[in-house]
Amino acid sequence: MDHDPPTASRIATGPSNGSPSAHRCAYVGLLLLGLALTGVAIIIFEAVAGTAAALIAGGCVLALFAVAWVVLPFALRTRNLHLPGRQSGE
């Protein structure tokens, strides 16, 4: 099954088979999850290793979360690539 390459409008608006408000809610939920995980890492490292270690750990958690949930999916979508082991129809 061939897929059309993504157009600029489709990249900007996201998937066409769903509610735009649900799409936005999913993004807001991911943003809040990332902030919560970052906050937990900061609190734990603050209690165990100090402020400097807490800020470094929080920055690392935030960076990893951003790469995993923003950068990688956007790169795969704009280049019409798929993760290894996944069929194009999944």
C-alpha cells in the first residue's frame, strides 16, 4: 500500500482522520506528562544529590522526553519513514 508523501498542510495540521481538538488534547497531555516527569526527577535529585544535580537531571529528562515525543515523531512524519519492524499500514 503506497502512501502519498506528506504535504506542508498535512504536516502542519496533523492527521486528517480525527478530531482536531482530540489531537490538541493529546499534545497537551504529553506536555503535562513531560513536565510532571521533569518535576519528579528534580525533586528526587534535589533530596538526594543537591540543587546542581537536580537541575542537570531535570534538564536531561526534559531533553530525552522532547527527543522521544517531539523530535523523533516529527522527523519520521516529515520524511515519511517508519521505525524498524513496523509495517507501513500500522
